[in-house]
Amino acid sequence: MELLLDVFVWAYERSCHRYVVVRDSVAEPDVFRMKYRNVLADVVGEIVRDRKQPTEDEIRARAAQVVEARDLMKFIDLASREFRRLNDGNITRFRIRSSEYRDWFNAVKAPHFAR
């Protein structure tokens, strides 16, 4: 019985150490991104589907009604970063179809956007 107890304690301590390493390596959640996750998806998706340039004014016009005034500039910055990272591999998070993305990309002829 003592041998089983030793193995259990050893395994438990090992598991605790691994948990600490994993916990410390995971980033804190972005509360701002979580708060505006759906709005971000809507704004990015609308701009792509409407084949518009993702300018600050365009993002502001679509977000001003649903984003708190104090958060608007931060939201615009976040949306602008997402447009710079937008590619065929991550469009689904914004509920964008591949054909919509290709049409938008070709329409705006945005060489600074990822493809």
C-alpha cells in the first residue's frame, strides 16, 4: 500500500508542476476583444461584403452606433489590425465566405493586405 501511495503522491506533484508551467504560458484573455467580438465580426464582414476600403472613417461609420464612445478609437485600431491580418485562413471568424473575400480583395486592390 505504501508503494501505491508513493506513486500517487509522485504523480500528483508532477501533475501540479506541469499545471503551473501550462498556466504561466497561457496569455490572459483580451477583455476588450471579448466585449466587442460580435461587433468586430459584423464590421469586418460588412466592409468585405460591401467591397469597401477598411479606412478609419469606414470602420467608424459602421461601429459608432454599437461601440461605446470611449472605446471607439481602440475598436478602430483593433479592426484595422484585423484587416491587415485578414487572409483565406482566418476569414471564417468574421463569417466571410472565400468568394466574398476574393471579390473584396480584388475590388480594393489592397497590396498591403495578406493574401
